[in-house]
Amino acid sequence: AQSVSQHNHHVILSEAASLELGCNYSYGGTVNLFWYVQYPGQHLQLLLKYFSGDPLVKGIKGFEAEFIKSKFSFNLRKPSVQWSDTAEYFCAVNGDGGSQGNLIFGKGTKLSVKP
Amino acid sequence: GAGVSQSPSNKVTEKGKDVELRCDPISGHTALYWYRQSLGQGLEFLIYFQGNSAPDKSGLPSDRFSAERTGGSVSTLTIQRTQQEDSAVYLCASSLNRQRVFGPGTRLTVL
């Protein structure tokens, strides 16, 4: 069965610090990978996605993620965080062999950025 | 509308009562999904509708949960005989391709 692990439950950073949130998945086949963000009081929004091609994916607001197939990882990065990046971040995977509906989410990482 | 809408935004009910949660997807989106977001548990897939195909119900946690989608548009998630462990935020999403757009959710509290 597919699963997604986000290793950090809560990350606290100061503004301008660099960010890397870990995400590992377990699925042996072709995968589609996503990072979603949920700002306080707002909807879940897509940050970036990987379907195929260049494993370094750039998303909105300066975020990027790198798909490393050999490590089953899709870590999220940002060189310099801002206070407005305070939110909860969810990694998700959808294996091509599974139901298109069954997007498996990690448990989320809460990011708090201190001004 | 421009986004996915859900109603009610909040629902408080007593244990044992039935509840209905509504989702209005983005017009033209053929796929509709229901998820449950519990505190500290991330998002749990419940059910998926794609066009006129039979729904994928593999995520429904018990037979107290059911969902339907009328006319390929609006969907209703029904929870019968609610239990306290059903308390969560229920999220709906729709998509035309593989990119889901999420609604604001319905926060369900079972007393």
C-alpha cells in the first residue's frame, strides 16, 4: 500500500532562514507527487506538483521540490522564508497504478516563521 | 462559481444523529473527491467520483458513511448515527485533470 511520511511535525524558523521539509513515499511504480499548503484559516492550495520530466520542480512563492526516485523522496525547499510562509504543508502521492481518487497525504508539517 | 464551495461551514450535532454535508464543485470538473482531515492525522481519502463511472468508495471508514453525486455535479456526504470519532473537517475537492481544487471544508463536531 502507498504511504507518505513527513518527518517533521513542527518546524520553527526565523525569517530569511532556509527551509527544507522532508517527504518520503512508499510506492514502487510511477508516481505523481504534490505539495499542498494550508495557510491559517484558508483552503488547502496546491504549491507544486511533479508528474514527469525535470525532477526539480518550481512552484509558487519561491518554493521548489526535488524528486529523487532512488530515495523515494520529494523534499520541499525555499532558500529564504518569510513570516507569511507560516502554514501547514502537506506532501501527497498518487501512484499511477492506483485509483486516481486515492491521493495519499502525509500527516503534514506545521511551519512557524518568527518575524 | 470560481471555486469549490461546501456547506455548512460548521456543523455541531449530537451523537447518534445523521448529518448531510454538501459540496458544489467547480463547473465542468468531472472528478469529485471527499477527504477527512482530523487533528494531527493529515488528510484521509474517503470517496472519489469520476464522471458517470461507479465511485471509488474504498476510503469510507464504515457503512455509516455514504455519498452520492447527482447529475455529475453536486455531491452529498451522509454520515448516519454519528459518533464522536467522526468529528473532523470534511474536505471536498474537484478536478478536470489531475490537479485538485479544494473547498473550505465543513467542520463537524459530534457531541
